[in-house]
Amino acid sequence: MTLVHKYFWRAVFWFLMAAGAYATFVRFYYGLGASTNLSDQFPWGIWIGFDILCGVGLAAGGFTLAAIVHIFNIKSFHPIVRPAILTAFLGYVLVVVALMFDLGHPYRIWHPLIMWNPRSVMFEVGWCVTLYTTVLFLEFLPAVLERFKLRKAHAVMKSVMLPIIIAGVILSTLHQSSLDSLFLIFPNKMHPLWYTSLLPVLFYISAIATGLAMTIFESWHSSKAFGRQLEYSLICKLSRVLAVVISVYMVVRFLDLFHRGALSTLNQPGMERWLFGLEVVLMAVPMLMFFRERTRENPHSVYLGAVLFLLGFVANRLNMSTTALEASSGVKYFPKWTELAVTLAIIAAGFAIFRFAVHYLPIFEDEHEHDTAQPVSGAPEMPILAAVKGD
């Protein structure tokens, strides 16, 4: 990376953080009305649609890889488990941070833990997020204990790690499949292309696929940003599994659309059909790419396919939370610049914290024991990671 390139992204990083700091001041000093384009007619915006719905899904790599390695005992994926858990832990922590911006009274966030309402979906979601974030912290803790050479504490954590991982997979499964249940109360308000009683199933399948895609994305960028080797044999296997999971998601979704007669709404005018088509294309193209052996043999093609699917996933969650509800609300929503500033600052902070953790903690453990890695030439470095580098 050239000196100009490095300082450019460093300037972008600090610009995003400054804009986010100002937007935070506006949000908490002047309130939601001054800092967002939300209203009583449309109370959920990008802080729910992207920061939370997408953030939770993008953090699914933790439970996916933990289940593959520790429950299904596929030890070959062990080198990429800890980075996936770090990504998941940061993802959930930043989801909680984003939730503090969206809540009207964020200082009451602890109320669901004390004032129980078992009939509420939000009660279950709140408890699952709290417990799973705690589990992710415990799963990540061995890296900290290794760093400070606390061998006895590390041995104790390793002895109880399997039950913790099993609990984490269960909690994440409950959370990933129930988060969408919030939308089941809108049968007459959501567009038929997105409303279905199968939302819990579709959300869960898409979360598994997103966890695999995020693992590919993170491994690719880490190989460049931290001067490591890409565990390409593992990435190739993940891409094959990802193709199957995406195909299952697409089949279930289109069978549901067909049986509900919702496909006929594609003939109706409006932006909904075009945005629906966009998310379908962004998911179908990488699925077809990953079914081709020639694609899986090319690291750049695998990376491109993972990025396309992640964009399709983000498009789906934003369509769910925004596009599907706009027509019934009677208003058009577009986020205010302060909303975008908060979101971008949270993303930038996540990249920076990831880089800091990798620099000071043994995140990529035992990599010297694995000889299946291969270098990636020309891999783009994470801009935000480049921005906060000190070299």
C-alpha cells in the first residue's frame, strides 16, 4: 500500500468517527426527531434494518463455525474459528450499541431482564441477545487468557468450553429464527413478496449462509491486512457448502411465494418488484458461481461471490424492514445524514477494534501447524483496517 493510499483511508476513518460523534451528540441532546427521518407512521429505519437485522445476521459466523468444529467435530476448520468468534462478538456488541441509538429511552434497556413479559417476542429476543453476547465473550476469553499467560484460568475455560459452545449454538439458533417473528404481527402491512409465516425458517437459513459468506470475507481480508496466508482449501470447502445453503434458501422462498400466489404481485407497478429482483439476483449469481468447480478454484471469484451474497443479504433485510412496509405506511423513508453517520461510524469502529484485537491477541492460533494455506496476490486490504494501522 502506498503512503498516499494509507493516509487517504486514515483520513476517511477519522472523518467517519468525527461525523459519528457529532451525530451522537445530536441524537442524545436533541432526540430522535432531530437526528432521524423516523415518524409515528414509520418508526423503524436504518438503525433497525441495517444496524440490528443485518448486524445480527452478519455475526452468524460465530455459531456456524463453532458448530462445525466443536459439535460436528470437523477439526480442519479450526484455524478460522477464533476470527469468526471475534467477528461475531464484535457484531453483537455493536448491535447493542446501535440499539442504544434507536431506543427512545436507552437507559431502560435492562427492563426486559427484570420486568418479564414471556408473551412478547421482544422479551425472547432481548434475553437471547444478552445471553448469547455473554457466551461469545466466554468463547473469546481464552484468547485473552493466552495473551496474559494465565494458564490455570485458561485450562479451566477449556474444560467447560464445549457446554458453553453448545449453549451458544442453541441461543443463536433461537435468536436468528425469532428475530423475524417481530414481522409476523404485520400480515396486512407488509408487501406479499416479503411477508410469510415461514419467516423464522428463511431468516435462520439465510443466517447460516451469511455466516459462511462472512467467514470467507473475513479470511480474505485478514490474509492481506495482517500479512497472513489464506487457508484456501478451507475457503473452497465453505464455498461449496454456501452454494447448497443458498439453493435451499431460494427453493424454500420461491415455493412459498408460489403457493401463496405472491409471484403475481411482480406484475404490479412500483419499486417493490425491482428491489425484490435485485436481492434475488445478488443471491442467485453467487449460488451459480459456487456450483462451478472453476469458480471455486479461483480465490478472486470466491471472494466476489461472497461479497455479492452479502450484498443480497443486506438488500433482503433492508427490504424487509423498509421497502415492505412503506406502501402501507403512506410515507417514504430515507435516512437522515446523521442516521447514516452513526451507522458508518459503528462499522468503522468494528473494523478498527478487530484490527486492534488481532494485533495484540492470538486470534490466528496454530496457523504454523497448517500447511494447506496459500497466499493471495492482489487481495484488497480492508480500508478501515489500513486507516488505523500504525506502520
